[in-house]
Amino acid sequence: MSMDEEELEELVKKIKAKALREEAKKRGIKTACVKKIDIARQLPREVLEELSTRQ
């Protein structure tokens, strides 16, 4: 189940960059010189939804 770009962007706006990077690092995703949206595209939807409600 893939989310569209608008949905993804809305979720990413709610997530702090630091939290996004920490999740990416746990999964071995490169975080240096990468925009938040690019990191988010590589993370599972459930993770993004959880991070967006954590704030």
C-alpha cells in the first residue's frame, strides 16, 4: 500500500528531521546530504505515521 506524494509531504511536515534520521539509521538508510522527503520515501508508512504522532 503506497501513499501518494501529497500524503507523504503532509506526514513529513509533522516529523522532526532528527527523529526521521534516527529511524533511517536504524534501517541502514543513508542520511547525509539527503532531504527529509527522500528519507521518508524509503521508510515504511507505519514508521512515518508513528513518528508524526510522537511530536
